[in-house]
Amino acid sequence: MALDIAIAGGHGQIALRLGKLLAARGDRVRGLIRNPDHAEDLRAAGVEPVVCDLEQAAAEQVADAIAGADAVVFAAGAGPGSGEARKATMDRGGAVLLIEAAKRAGVDRYVIVSSRGADANAEGDGFAAYLRAKGEADEALRASGLAYTIVRPGALTNEPGTGRVTTATGDGAIPRDDVAATLAAVLDRPETAGKAFLLVSGETPIAEALAALPSD
């Protein structure tokens, strides 16, 4: 059965790959974007663009943008080179806002792209601020009561995907293609709710790796 998926950070590299995969298999996909100039890139991938700035919108506006979705995916981020303040407002604040919006819209399923090393207690500036924001977002999602899955990829590359991963370690790298394919597979598997896992390239097919996940 086709799904209705809303992706926050819809113009991001992983988000565009995911949107294209989902649209190609017949799902309805909405991509939440801040910049309307990115709309054509989403349409080219088969994704419906929805202009909704997670750093400016109220929870009610975001709820309207995702209304009717079967699941939301948080794939947004402040990006490399952003300051600590923006990591707090986007990587943490945007994720928390989407949690509130999902509750208001009655969307129970929430999948988040986190990071290897995410830790709400990480100390320091720079990359530590990113890991702290990601960790705080993960903790908020765990406490939300939503059917969450937290995906923590290692270093991201633009190499072609292999379809084979490991969740045993976060040490290593993984193509964005394979992160997107894993997210698509997670959305198909209700049993991945309540789980958090690391993700890097490995030898196990994605479906088998997900089937073997322990509870969070």
C-alpha cells in the first residue's frame, strides 16, 4: 500500500535521494523546504514541495504542512559551517518543532536522521555543539510518545550505494544512497519503531540488518 511521507529538510542530499526512492515506488512524498527556489529540484525527483521554514513557522503551520501523512522524516540540518546558535535552532529546535507538529497533526510515526556520536551531554563548541543538538533532539523524540526510529549514520559520502550495511558500529563511512535506502526500508517496517541504531557500510543487506535490530 502506498504511503504518504513528509520529509523535513526536503532539499538536503539525503532527503532528495529518499524522496526520489519513495516517489518511484508510488508513495506520495512532500518535502518541506525553506527556500522556494528549491521547489523545481524537488519536483524533478517526484516530490511535492511545501514551503515551510522550521526556524520561523509555528507548530500549527507545520502541522498543516504534514497533515494526512503516515510518517514524517526529519532530515534537516544547519549544515557544515553553521554556527552553534543555528545548530541549536535547526538540528535540535527544528526536530522538536516537528515532534509537536506531528502530535498536532496526528502523525504517530517519526524517523530522524541523527549522527554517530550524538550526545546531549557533549561538551565544547564546533562539532561538539552539533553532536549535542542531535543528542538533545534524539532525547526529545524518545520522550515524545511517538513511534520513533533514530538512524545514526557515520561519515557520509557520495559514492554509489551498495545496499549493504552494518549497525554494529558507527566507525566508518556510508554513501548517502544507502542512508536513503535504509530510511525507505525503515518506513516500510513498523517493527523498527522504538529503535535507534548506528549505520555504516558493511556486508549485510539492509533488510536483514533492520530485521536483526535490538530494541532501543
